Amino acid sequence: MLYGKFESNTFVPAPYYLHIRNTYVFNPTDEQYMCEGYKPLVNTAMPEPPEGYTYESHWEEQEDSIIQAWTLVEAPPEEPTSEEILSILLGGTS
Amino acid sequence: MAENDANRIINQPSDLELLPGDVVMVDSSTEGTRQFDLGTALTDLKGDIGDLSDLETEDKSSLVGAINEAAQSGGGGGTSPSPYTSNPSSLGTASAGLSSKYSRGDHVHPMPSASDVGALPSNTVIPSKTSDLTNDSGFITSAPVTSVNGNTGAVTLNADDVGAETAITEVTIATDGAVTQALAQNTWYHFTGDLTSLTVTASAPTAGRYQFDFISGSTAPTLTIPDSWTIPNQFIIEPNARYKIVVEDGFMYLNKWSDNHSPFTYVDMNSGAYTLNTSGVTAGNVYSNIGTEIVSLNFSAVKPKSQISNNGRLKVCDISADTKALIGKTYISGSMFVGATGKVTEVIFNTWDAQPIIEIHNSTGGAIAANTSIDGTIYILRTI
């Protein structure tokens, strides 16, 4: 299970060890993570975007977890292939 | 003395004056009544005593006086001795003496001197303490060693005091589940159980040496250590592995190896002790399970053989005391070691001509160039 938390509205993934009461704890338990303010990360599948769009991932804090959420954005234009670039440089049609 | 009447008999004379010719009757309870002629008796007695004028003593008035004089003079005849009136002679060599005089009973000899009896003079100083003596024999007057390695008094030396290697006691703890253990110095703990969590404490975390190893099973256990230990970078406990952790004066060093394999140990070529611990290594499978790190090794940064300047051994030099254990060691391919963060300034690795070139890789498979700094992460030596 992965954990994270929000600090000043910024998502912070949990480190691989915690500093708890004069100790370093490696592979902390779920309880230890949650006692330190971390919440479990819940991954979700990206929805199927419409034509010309895509989704960008971000994290949204819930009461007991932090869920992966998706924002629909316009898809960036596709990069020309090497062949297309070569054709343009040679004056051909694309 | 007057003549008495003839045949006068006198009984029990008392104060009666006796005259020659008197017959004296003596009534004795033991001898009965006896009688004798006084005149005859006196004649006999006179004969027995002798003529007082014949005495050679000065006192001739009576026999008693003569006897007393003789007694006082020690008897004998001749001139009567006189007492010695001078002081008695001092003590000396035994001698019969020549004086004809007698000594008086209360005479006193002079007190002998110390020399007379071979004694020391009365003013002789008798030593009462050792400092009064002259130490002409060279006896030790102060401790030749006042302290040993800072210890004074009744010193008990330990291995550190004489620079000896401290014996390591090995302890195996096979408990499964959650285990908490207070670590003792110079003790190697083997946690061989199926751990869900391991919590270790140390009484003096930043001093001395602690070491332990444990098995990370299919699920990596939670490891809790003192935060005063300086941990190496990228210290991640993964499942299905075995970890050995050594803490020297608060610096934590890590060895990780597969659960099925013992780690490769370095060979100290300097000492000539070419010992390689291969116990537990599966034949023919020496390197394949060391860890995922070597899967993506990058061999592109091989140090050219022509640049190797010092044949003979892999050498790590110019490092601080915290990583001094690396000095002079020869590391074989597959060995892992941990550099202390910020402590290592330079690593030079050389090898010998007839052997493959060895390079150092970090935990992500990247090759480390020679003469570059390393940090506290895990490094692996690989044969090219």
C-alpha cells in the first residue's frame, strides 16, 4: 500500500521510512503511516477520453484516502514522424 | 677465780660462781643426771680450745672475737685482708684479678659504654621510614607506569586498551512475528525467524559496534532502529532478502543478499589470507540472485586497462576513518559494500593484468568511474 498526504495543498508521497519518537521506522505499518497523517493512495483507471482529448492525473484527498482523479484536457498535437519531417525539408507534400 | 671447797657438789647451778674442783651435777631430761668435776672439765675444755695467746688474729681477747675477725677477713691466716676501696674496674676481658683486697657487697661497676659492649652510640639515628634510607640498590621508588591508556589505579585492560580485536559473540534468535531486542555491543545477532517487525535498541547508539542480520520474507518486515544512527542512502528493505547491518560509532552499514546465498567476502591480499566464504552459495548460480541491481548493470564505463597504474589489487584509498575498513582490501566480483555519506573522497580501483577489469556499480546499476567520490549507498563490484 502506498501512502501520501497534502501539505499546503501540495501532494507529498510518503517516504520509505518514518521518524517516530526517536526512531527510524522502515516499512512502516498502515497504522504508523496513518498516525503520521498519511492516507492510503487509491489508484483509479483513466476513463476513455473523447477524440482530441486526454486525461491528466492528480490526487484528491478524501476523508480516509487520497484518490487518483482525472482531468479532461485537450490532447497536444501529434509530433511529425521522421519521414514527415524529411519530406517537408525536401519540399514534398506531407 | 677462787679455789672452791673440795668435793663441793652443786646442783643445777644458775648464777652461782663456780670454782675449780667443784663437782657439777647436771640433770638432763634426755641423759639423766650426770656429774662431772668442774676442774677436770675446764682443763679438758681449755685443752680443746687451746691457748688464746696463740691466736694469730689481732683480737686475742676471746675466741669469739678471733673467729669473727677471721670470718670478716675471709678466713685463713696471715695478714687480715682489707676491703677494696677504689671503684671497681670497668668491664673488660675476663681476668682472675690481682688485688688482695675484697670487694664490698654494694660495690658498683661503672656503666659500660656502647663501645664496651659493641653497641651503637646512643646518638645513633635509627631510620623510622624508608625515606631515611639511601636507595643504593635502586629499588623502585615510584610506579614506572602510572596509567595505561588513560586508566589508573588497579587497571583492568580490555581489548580496546591494547588494540586487540574484540571477540564477537554470536546470538541466534529464531522467534517469529514481532521481535524487540536490545542490542549489546560486540554481539552479532542472527534473527532467523519469520519476522513481521524487528525493533532494535542500543544503550549507546553512537558509540561502539552493533551488528545483526535478519531475513526479509515474502513480506518485508517493519524495521525500527534508533534515530541516532546515520543511515545509508536508499536503504530500502525489500522482501525475499537477507540483510546484515553493522553500526560503527553510529554509522550504519548495510549488506544485502539473497536469502539463498551468503555474501561474498573480500579477500585481503595484503595479509596473504586468501579466504573466501562461499558457504551457502549455490553452485553455478553465484551471481544470478545477488539482487535486482545487477540486472541492469551498465558496462559502458569500463576503465581502460591502459589506465591501470597499480597492478596487484583493487585499492580504495584516501578515505576517512569511518570507512577505513575498506583500505587495503581486495574485493572480488560480486562483493557489496556501503560507502559512508560524505566520508569518501576518492575511490581508485585497480586490478592485475591477468585478471578481468573490475568496476564499481551503484545500486541502480550505474557504473562508477574511477577516481570519483562515492556516498553512503550500496555499491557492487563486478567483473567485466
